[in-house]
Amino acid sequence: MPQIIAIANQKGGVGKTTTCVNLAASLAAMKRRVLLIDLDPQGNATMGSGVNKHEIDLTVCDVLLNRVEITKAIARSEVARFDVLPANSDLTEADVKLMGEIGRDSRLRKSLQKIQDQYDYILIDCPPTLTMLTVNGLVAANGIIIAMQCEYFALEGLSDLLETIDGVKEHLNPTLDIVGILRTMFDPRTSLTNDVSNQLHEFFGPKVFRTVVPRNVRLAEAPSHGLPAMHYDKQSAGAKAYLALAAELVRRQSTANR
């Protein structure tokens, strides 16, 4: 069975999509079979993976609305060597139409059942709002990585996300569990960053990844070139951080399976 991991946070601008794209590329570099699913109508994960959202004919929208089989909508990131279930603004249609559909919560999970054995990791980039798209991502996943900045408002919003996770776990997906908390845009020079980081360790303990992702210019530049950071500048601090995160994730899975 693959690891199906939703990358989520109900607060925007915390490095969620950056994490999804760069973790996918890093796992692929480690010879893991990876599928990235873009559930955000902005399609940033699609573009950051090197797939042009303006030129694709089929997207995750078509899959969620049962228009096509999932295999027909999957594209390939040729540079980063992982598969992508892409998204563009058409996905807003799915968010609206799913509200009136039977089994609307589990459309993605049912589609993935047909192909999940082809992958080692399936990463789902969830939108930064609690919509039917986010619910589909959480219902399909067996784990969640919470990407967050070490700042006051991010910590405050974390409690809302935990309530959402508990609700999904209780009513829709009992297998959902927190894989880890990832500290992004990390700046150890500020006291607030260190205070929030310490609070995360106190509350979540070993769930907090040892790896931290620093603020990094090359990491921010890479998406504009349609590339994950390791294919834009492999020596950058951001690229190295996500390679370290991938290695830590694989080690955690290996330990859990013993």
C-alpha cells in the first residue's frame, strides 16, 4: 500500500504547495514512484511541477465529476520524473457541483483505489480553505503533513485545522493520522520562531519533523521556471532541506513498518 499524504493547512502562504512539489521531486530522486495530486484551483502545484495548466485537456476536475478514468487525466513531469494529476481554474466547477452529489466526500478515494498500487507515495496538495476539495483530499489520505510557519497566527490557525482533522477522522476516514509537522520559512534568528517551535515540540513531540525548511530565495524562484528547487538549483538550502525531509519521511515509514 502506498503512503497517501495530504499536505494541508487552512492558512495560506505557509509553503504548502512548495512542500508538495519539492517533496515529490525529492522522493522521485530517491527512486520512489510518486503521484502528485493538485486539488487547488490555482494550479500552482501543477505549474511548479513543469506541467502547463493552460495546455492540458483533462484535469482532476474531470476525475472528481466522474467524466473520465483517472488514468486518462494523469500527466508526467518529465524533468522531475513523477506523475501529476493536474488542476486549473476548472476545478472551481467541481467544488460547486460536488455539493449536490451522492458520495461527494469520497470521489477522489474511489478513483485512487484503481491505481494506488502503482505508486509508493501519493501527495495531495489541498487548497488553503475547508471546501469539498479539501475534504476529498483528507478522506483519500491515510496521513497528513501540516506545513506551517513558526509565527503566532499560524499557531492560532493550527487549532482549527486539528478540529477539522478530528472531524474527518471521526466521521469519514478513521485511518487519517498526522504524519508530521513541517516548519517552513524557518528563521532561527527570531525569538518568536524559536518560541513557536518549542511549543510545537511540547504539543506534538516526535510528530515534528527534525528537518526545517529555511527562507530561501532559490526556493521561491524555482516555480516561475516550472521546476522543483532541486532541478533549479540543487545546491540551494531549500533543495537540500526537501531532500532531507524526503529521507526523514522514508525513514519514518520504514520504522513504522517494522
